[in-house]
Amino acid sequence: MDTALKIAFATTDMENVNQHFGSAKSFAVYVVDMEASQLLEAAQFGELAQDGNEDKLSVKIQLLEGCAAVYCQAIGGSAINQLLSYGIQPVKVHEGSKIKDLIVDLQNELKAGPSSWLAKAINKHKSPDPNRFDAMENEGWDE
């Protein structure tokens, strides 16, 4: 799964996205590529209230570092801004959304041609082209 992306889901039962990002008790983190997916880790946080206390967000965002996206039922504006600053796309889904269905949808999107956020995530996780400096030199670039 060389080109796989890490994707997180706010969940209590490891089957459905059923949590608000800020008060999520746990996240299921998967690696997903066009053909396969695999549960990488399940992170537990305990009981957290939707109280506007943003200090608790930093622990979650650190856990999600390296993820391309996090799926949740709801998310506040501050959390959205913080996630985006780390290159993590928040994705709000409807109540009752099943993780396995969301993974299939994501895989279908990867096959069909990714949306703008997904294309950015893919490019971010790709290794740089080893010949990029040769091409620049051929164009007349100088140090």
C-alpha cells in the first residue's frame, strides 16, 4: 500500500461515524488505497464534553498527524482551521454513516479521479520526482 492515505473516523463502535470531532471518545485510523484498506489503530480519549474548551483539540490533532482526512458528524470552526493548518481535511458526514461504506466511496473517488482536497492529499504524500532538478537545469535554471 505504497500510495495509501491515512484516514481517521470519529467513532465509538468502530463501525459508524457517530461522534462530534471535539468530543469524540475515539478514532479509528485506517490506511486506504484504491484496492484495499486496513485498520491501523484505534485511539481512545475517554469522556469529553462539547464545552468549547479547545485545549483538548491539540491532543487529537497530534494523533491525527499524517492523516489526509478525518470524518466526523460535526466539527467547530476553530477545529476546522486547526486541522487544515496541519493538512488534514475535515469531512462532515450524516448520522449513521458506516465506515466501510465511506472507505468504499473514497476508493471509488480515487479510481475515478480525486476531488481537489483528495488530489492535494495524494500529492502531499508522494515522494518528490527525483528528476525534478534535471528538468529545471534543462530549462536554464541556475543556482
